[in-house]
Amino acid sequence: LLDVIKDEFDRQGRNDVNAVQALLLFNIGNSELTAGELRSRGYYLGSNV
């Protein structure tokens, strides 16, 4: 899935966020979450995003 997101961003010439960041933002949606909530929901696994 990350490859598909990256390819679409490349096609559009977007470089403001990477595929991992975009997927994280998509999963969060309009919610306001703490870092602990992100970890407990499995959205954030400690990578450097």
C-alpha cells in the first residue's frame, strides 16, 4: 500500500509528506489523538516519520 501511495505522490509531484506520514494522517482522520493513543491503536510503531 505504501508503494501505491508513494507512486501517486510522485505522479502528482507532491513532496510535502511521505507515504508513511500520509497513511498515518489518513488513519487519524479528524480525530485529536495523543501519542499514547496512536501507539495503542497501532498507528505509530516508533519509526522516524
